Amino acid sequence: MRKSTAPYLRAGSSILFAALTCLTAGFLNAQVVPVSTTPQIGSSNPVTAAPLVPRPTTKPCVVQLFSNLPFENYTPASFSYTPPADCPGPWAKVVFTADFTVTAGIQYDRTAAFYLGHANIYYGTTSEPSPTLSPSWHVERDVTDLSAIFKSDQTGEANIGNTVNSTYTGIIYASAALEFYPASYKNPAPRVPDIVVPVNGTGGDAGTLNTGSDTISQTLDLPSNVEQVYLDVIAQSQIGDEFWYLCVPNDQTTNLESCGNTAFRETEVTIDGKPAGVAPVYPWIFTGGIDPFLWIPIPGNQTLDFKPYRVNLTPFAGLLSDGETHTVAVSVYNANGYFLATANLLVYTDHGRAHDTGGILTNTLSAAPSPVVDENISYNSGTQAYTGTIGVGSSRDFTISGWLNTSHGRVITTIHQNVNFHNTQTFDVTPLIDEQNAVQSTTVDSQTSTQQGPITTTSEQHFSYPLIVDYDFTYAPDYSTGTQVVSVNQQYLHGTADGFFGHPVYNSNTSEQTKAQDTLNFNFVAETYAPQGAKTTQTYRYNNNRGDCYDETLTAANNVLTGVSHTPGCSYNH
């Protein structure tokens, strides 16, 4: 497998990159360069079709977390946080914002993770620069659910591990802030978790999961009136696992020049060592992934700002309210060197009672999935070709139900989930050809019912992560040149439907899609490369039954933004 995150795929080519030091010398003292949040035609700065976070009409208090921090090593930067005196809360909304700049030169994409009181408030990756491009971009996210940690002084940590030397010259700069919007009559404060518990590695930030048995975990000593519990999980693939969706069974790794443990990964959540929930792994593709020219200026879905997956652990509220200590843990099935994982446990307490009692009624979730692998690879000794297909699939159907006696009566929460995964790859691998095409589908259908006396409410969610990757690398017979042709079609689909006594109350649909293609022509003798025909399209759509609508499409060609379009009647708030 020749897929690489190396900047421009051949970062070690000494002839090409030795000259870059003088090109970048003038940028070494650069800092964050703020950019417009409105897409700029003709620009190569990273931009996405996703909307900005909607704001209330009240004037916010802004707390600057840090400004122009340089990241040029692997030592996390510490910062201090003090709640805004002029906006003591409650808050209608809290918005995290950050701005980044990477100096022109050569640099990998890097993982960016910011923590406050060890709770993750931002997670994403950075954009790769080029000898002539110093990219700058803006991200933001709604962090209102983390309000509990914003009420008191905290120590923070900004972690962007980065190598800077004579070859890798790009220095990353970042600034970040929190916007606090006071509640008002028109913008009331929502109910938010009363307690936020970070779940990380031993160092207080994302933990490393090299194998399926590795975990990040946290011992819980919660109050005895826990009412609702959720776990926001991020599991990011790294190094050997970065292209996990292109991996193969271990007996085929050498033949097909690919990573092992098959193309199936899944995040598992346990409480006290027993299965409690499942989180699908989203196939994020970083800006150096497969071919960096695919992602300039439009990165893949959520590449710059990952969306955590929320696991509903409310059926376990009675267990967690029993006054004993408990342990929540996260692992990744089939992890193969490696995943980084971080999570936040969100706890709502019963404000009308100091002690709730309850327990588990049903839990049919098995300890681990049982993926089925189908290998159909043949070898032709005459052409030295390995051809055929490999498929891997997993299907999980389970129910978890729990009861809880609260200040407002007995509540029964039942979660039924169907989690399906399937990946089919087609191969044609010879000494001169590496053709690998993957079609992958990940779906989660979840139905949650809450019964309180005669009242029953329901909430349904549907997640779908379709992915298509076509990869073709062909060498000349003398290996002096090569051509890589890549296309990617990546989607994120999320639908919700809430009901009351079986009657629909609210529904919404979100769709993110990125299509990218490029051809790279390599001259291995001259140590040069040239992209040809790079094109990217990204569309973000949202609608609900209340009439809200958002629809934006961005197009790019030859690594500059060429078009921005909107559906008439739909808002956009870049």
C-alpha cells in the first residue's frame, strides 16, 4: 500500500526539499493570520461548507484562552482560564472558536487537541502547508454542554505535537477563545449536564490504543442522584491504522501491500468491564491523506473539527447512583497501532432528590462484535498478480434497558440499536500496479424510549457513513516514473425523529459530502511530482420540520476555490 500522509507524498526527497529552508526563513516569526469566515473565490486557504455555530442575540463575553501560541515540538502548552465576571451565567450558549496558521514550507498534518480541566473542548487536525502556501483557517463548535467546567477556574492544555527541523519547516500557530452568551427571556439557558468527567489516557489527554485490549478509562465517584448519562467519544486513527478502511486480513498484508486486522474497526464502551455501548469509527481523512492535493483548499468531512459520537448510557443511571465507585472505559476493536481516544462523560443529576435508586432490566449487548471476513484473492504466477475481492461485515442488534426511581416518579429508559458495517475491496496488485478500490458502509439505527408513568417519549437517530475510495498507482517498467490516480467520495448523514405517545414531534436531517479527485505524476529520477486535474466538491445540507434550512456547496479546481452556491430559501451563515 503506497498511501501516505507524508507532505506531498515524497517529503524525504532531499534534492527537492533542501531548497525549502531559504523559502521559509521569512515565515519563522509569523503568527496567526485571521481569515474571513466567508469563502473567498480564488483562495487556497482551507474552507468548508459547514455552517458557523448559530448565536443568540445577546452580547457575549469573550474569554481569550491563548493567542499566537507556536507549536514546534511535542510539549503541550499550558494556559489558565477564569470565568467571565461580567457573564456569570447561566448561559444561553457557549461557543469555542480557534484560528490557525501554518508557515509556508513542508509539514505533516498534525493532531490538534485542546483541553480544559482535562475535558476535551476541541479535537481536529491541521492543514498541510506548501512551499508557496501558508494556510490559515477558522474553526468553532458549540460547547454549551460543557458549561459545568466553565463555572470555575481551570488549567488548560493545548496539544499540537509538531516536528520542526531542516526538512519539516512548517510552524503551527493557534489562538483560541470562548464566547459566553448570557441567558435572556428570548434566549433562555438550556438544561446542561451538571457534571463533566474527562475520560482520557494516563497523561490527561487522548490515550493511545495500540491493540483492541488497550483502553482509556476513568474511575467514577458520582453523586447518588444521577438521572441521565452520556459519553461523547472521539477515536482517531493514526500511523498503521490511519487508513484502516483500506486494511486487509493479516494473511494478505504482504501480498496486497496493505495494513492488517481487516478493514473493520469499532469503538466499545464498558462500565465495570461489562459492555455498555458502541460508537462507530468515522473514516476521517487528514489533509495529507492519500494525496494532499485532494484537500486544497477543501478538506475532507470534519477533518479540521471532529464531531464526537454521543453514546447514551442513561439505562445505567441507577447503577451509577448506588454510592459505589465505577469505571467507564473505551477501546477500539481491531486497533492495530494505533488509535488516539478521548471522551467526556456528561452527567445530569436529579435536582429534586438527593438519592435515586435503580438498576438494569435488560442488556443484550455482547462483549465484542463478530465480524465475518470473505476472501477471494487469486495469484497468477505468470504476471505476479494478486487479484480479487475481500469483504468484511459486522452486524449488531441489542437492547439495553434500565429503571430509576426519581423525584418525579419511576423512569424506564430503553435503548435499541442496530449497528451495521460492511467493507468490500477490489484488488489488482502486481510489481508495477497497485489498484485498490473500497466501498464501505457504516450505519447506526437507534431507538430510545423513555417511560415515566403513563407518559412515553421516543427519540430515533440514524447515522450513516458511506465511503468510496478508488486508488490506482502505476509504475513505468523501469520504475523511473509513476502515476497515482485517486478519487474519494465521503459522506456523513444524520437524521433524528422525536415522538410523544407515538406522534411525531420533531425531525431533522444533516448531510455532509465531499468528493475529491486528483492525478499525481512522479519522476523518481528528478525527484519531482506534478498534480493534474485536482477537483473537489463539498456540500453541507440541513433541514428540520420547523422550516429551518441550510444548504451550501463549495467547488475547487487546481487547489483554489472556484465556486460557492446556495439553495434559494435556505440560510447560510459563513
